[in-house]
Amino acid sequence: MKGVSRIRPAVSRYSIAWDPVISIRFLYLWETSKCNLKDLTMKLGALLALCTGQTIQTLCSIELANIIWGDCIQIKLTANLKTTIHSEDTSF
């Protein structure tokens, strides 16, 4: 197996990375007071994705009724996601 690892060395899964500062600067230029509802929604979605690192599936499953406002904002996810483990699925 040593020979195989020499012939085909391990390669990182992601060979490039992007700079989130570019996206943040772009979103900063959108003046919130002059944005329409569509632009505000896009800005919020982009900021949530940048801050949380969640997938699109997770962001799409957010429901307004499941957002809890208080000292901190909590978002409860009630939908079954692709990565959700069900108790009946855990037995092998």
C-alpha cells in the first residue's frame, strides 16, 4: 500500500478558497433603507449563510413561526433534513 500512496498521493478535497470579505463588502454597499423586500431577503439569506455556515437546505427550512426573539435570537429547525438522524434509523 505504500507504493500506491507514493504513486497517487492524497489531494485535498478543496483546492481553492474564496474570500468572504468580498461578499461582505458587496452586501455592505446595499443600503437597507433603499432596498426592496426581495433585496432585503437576499441580503439576509447571504448574511445567515456567511455567519452560520449552514447549507441551503437548512436555510430554506427556516420558518417564521420558529424564530424566537429574546436576549438572543434562536431559530428552531423542525423539518427533517438530509443529515437528520432518526432514532429508528440508528439500529443496524
